[in-house]
Amino acid sequence: MTRYIFSIIAAFFITLSSWAQGGLPSRYNVSYLNMAAGMPNNFADDIFQDSYGFVWISTHGGGLVRYDGFNFMNFGLGSVGISLRSNSCRNVCEDPFKRLWVAFEEGPQVLDLNTMQPVVPPCENSQVEAQLNKVFKNLCTRTYCDAKGNMWMLSFNQLTRFGFNEKGE
């Protein structure tokens, strides 16, 4: 009997809180992002929103896609004005210097969000540059940016941390 009364009281409070918040919305605005809507591939590995508000979709076989809420811009192989490494994009992540780090199965690539062109992050000296070039030839599965602005790249055989100075080197 106690359980029955408790259930009625719980249902009453849930209904009351729903009514106090204006009730449940009667309609949801849902959009499907698929090939029929303009995506190059229906299989997405990752979704990331950059500091400009664009949504980047990593597709397996369709390359990298930027979505602005209305239109898709494909950055896959054969796209006009840009040459990215592959159409097998795993994920993307932005560093504090407005560069998008893209993890492709064939290796990472960095895209400058201001120019929308691939770049190599500047290095302080030739020894660091040699290490960077070696790391950029590894297969890559994921990239992450931590709270301190360090970039982390996970490959099949190692984990690499990229630390930057105030100039982004």
C-alpha cells in the first residue's frame, strides 16, 4: 500500500514540474544530415564544432565535411581549392591558434581555419621540425586538445603530445 501511495505522489510531482516548466514541447525541429541532404557519405566517425560555429563531420569514405547549418562544403580528395590527405577522416579537433587538426587513416594533417589551407605548424628549431615531420608520417586514429591547449595525437603505436609557445610554434 505504501508503494502505491508513493507512486501516486511521485507521478503528481512529475506532472506538476512538467506543467511548471511550460509543459513538454509539442513539436521538435529535426533535420537529417545524410546523402539526400548533401553529405558525401552517410557514415560519420566524428562531429566537431569549431570556434567559428561551423560543424565539421568526419566521414569514412567521403572525406571531411563542413556544415554551416544550411550547406555542406566537402574537403575530400578532388575538392576544388584544397588538397587533403584522404577521404577516410577519423576525427578533427581545433587548437588554440585556429588550426584544425585532422586525423586521417593515412596520417594527420593541419588545416588553417583562416585560410582554409593545409599548413605545417611552425617549429622553434630544426630538431623539433624533424620530429614533427616524423610524427606526421605515422598513421593516425584520433586527435584531442586538452584544457592547457596541448594537442594529443593517437596513432597505432604511440601517443604524441604537441605543446606550443605563445606564438603557436
